[in-house]
Amino acid sequence: MTRQEDQCLESIAEEIEIDVTANVNESDFFKLLEHSGWEASENAEVGTEHVLEEIALQFETKETWEVRPEQTGAYVDTEEARNLCEAFEDLKLEATLIQSKHDAMFAEYMASNPCDEQTPARVKRAKYSRDFYYLNARKVMLEQILQSRKLPRSIVVG
């Protein structure tokens, strides 16, 4: 950091009453981010346990969409997820296409990313699904568009 950046950080830290000369903890870090104008996304960690439980249940009961648009995680916003659902319906594609791709991608993810043994499998699946379900759905849709040479009405119309 330059001297000017150091002075700026010290000034901000003083304003929000954190000590940057000591180890900055997570709480201090978030105070600093909030002071800088950072806001959590609409789908951030609020009610995460409840959302993960809902997603796990939706997977177990084989609902049409394993993750509802309002349950998405950090990588896809709610509106984009809704648009993907609408595009799938426009193309008259089965949600099972997404599910089989998503299942394969989850298996690949688990094989290449071993994670903590204490976390139950259904929670691991729900966390993965929350972040990657609609990214995998997008891949499926692009593959189907390339194969069928048909665009969903929602993309053509606007």
C-alpha cells in the first residue's frame, strides 16, 4: 500500500472504530465494506439455513425446479433465474435436462473438491445447488439452442 492508501485506511478505521494495527476480524472487515458502500446481494446469507433446507427438500421431492429463482446464491440473480425458467418453458424443454446435467456437474464437483466430512450430504448438495443450479441450467439451454437451432421466444422478443 502507498502511504496515501495507508492514511485513508487509518482514517476510515478511526471513523468506524476498528483497530487496523491489530488483526482485523470478520466483523471489522464487514464494517469496513459497509462503510465503503458495499451491500450484500439480495440473495446473500440471510436465512441461509432455511433456504438450504428448502432446496434439499425440493431435491428430495423431485420438484420441477430444484432451486426456485428467489433461492439463488451469489452467482445468479433472481431475475436471471426467472428468465432461464421462462426460456426453458418457451423451448418446451424438460426440467429433467437440467437435473441430469446438474447431477453430473455436482458429482464432478464433489470428486474434485473434497469438503468437510461433518457436513451432511444433503447440505453439501443444497449449497452447491443454490450457487450453481442456474449456471448449469444456462449451459443446458445453450446446448439445446445449438442442437435445435431454435431460440426461446423470450430471447427473440426481448
